[in-house]
Amino acid sequence: MTGHAVVEESLAWTPAGGLAPGVDSGGGRLLVADSWLVREGRVRALERHRERFLRACGECSGPPLRRLLEFWRDATAALPRTGEWFPRVELAAGSLELRLLLRPAPPWEPDVRVWAAGQPDPRTMPRRKGPDLDALARVRRRASEEGATEAVLVAPSGAVLEAATASVLWWEGDALCLPPPRLPVLSGVTVGLIQERAHRLGVRVVHRERALTELDGREVWLVNALHGIRPVTGWAGGVIGCAPPVRAREWRPWLESLAEPLSCI
């Protein structure tokens, strides 16, 4: 209704009853989670989020694939076709409950200010999204206290891994760089799309271990499903400099063009 704030809603799924409201999403430790942006009924790379979610559920002995596909079908059908939303699908521990969290999307951020102090990686399962969301939220809250909206996680060696809620990419000359896959990083849907376009265009993609200070003066991107490509335009609490986001301005329209109507997915 007009004048009323849209609030998030947690829906639990059962094979017999489908999705039902009124469930406390805090019940049961998260084993798997995945989320994406829905803008006026359009989504980018939803099938890739599905595959990542299904794979992660399989890795932790979740429900049978048939049940997961039924849940995904019902969850997709329940997504709003108007407005901007950031839904999350979840598999919770205990009874292996499948849930859909319908959340209004936070405001879009065209760029990002990052805490210049690399944060020790607090994750227990860095290659699976879900179990460490609370720990990552604490990292972001600490970054906020330092005047930033994001923080970069680093390995014990000091090598850049990723941000609390995004993959980290940067440019060295004409090469698009990212951390080596041997490091504990999440398989990002958006970063995968970007790598594929780079290969199509003949842009050299290289994996490099870099300390946070070695990103000084470079064009650095934080990329995820919610905000797409966000160039880093400020480093809080440090002396790291930023390059103008020239390439971000070129790549962002392409990424936004990949969104498809839910009715076609």
C-alpha cells in the first residue's frame, strides 16, 4: 500500500505446501545461500546462481536434486515482477530447510569507498556462500566505523582475496587481474561473466597475488550481483591512491544489458 514501507519476508518451502510465510529466517544455521538483483522483473545470469546454489547444496548433502529443482521453480515464480528486490535462497542446518528471503534491494552504489587496512579472512568455508555471512557482516560494520562501506579480506601472506561482499578485480596496464584460484575465494557469478567477456574481446586475464598496497594507483573494481561493477573511488584510513574509473564506465553498460525478463528464464 502507498505510504507503507516494504519489509522483507521469509518463506519456508515444503514439497507438499510450497512456500509459506511467517517463518523466522534466523532459525537454523545457514549452510548455503545465494542472492541476486531483480529489477522490474529482470535478472542477470539467474541460471548461474541456480547452478552455484545446487552445487553447494550437493556438497553439504542437502535435499535430493529433484526437491531442489522444485524449490527453485517455486522460488522463481514467487519473485516480484515490479520494483527492485534482492532475494536470497537458503538451505538451513538441522532439518535442511529450504527458504526464500524476499528483501527490497538496498540503494544501488555506483562506486565504493574501501577500508585501506586488509582484514584477516574470518571465513570458515570461503568457497561456499552462506555459513560465514554473519562474520562478513561484522567485517563490514567495522569498515563502516572507519568511514568505508567495504573491506578487503587478505590471506595470511597479505595477498588480496576478495571483499566482504564482492569479488576484487584490478587493472595492470591492459591486463585484467584477479587473485589466483588456488587462494580461498568464492566463485563469483559476476566476475565469471566479466572474465568471459574479456576473453571474447582479447583482453588478457591474469591471476596475480598482490598485497593491498600494490593496488595503489590502479583501477580497482568490486563486483557482485547486487551492484554490478563498482570502481573503488576512495580508500579510507590509508595512503592508497585510485585511478580514474575509465574502464568501469565502458564495461558497466554491457553488464547491465545482460539482465533478462524472469518470464524468459
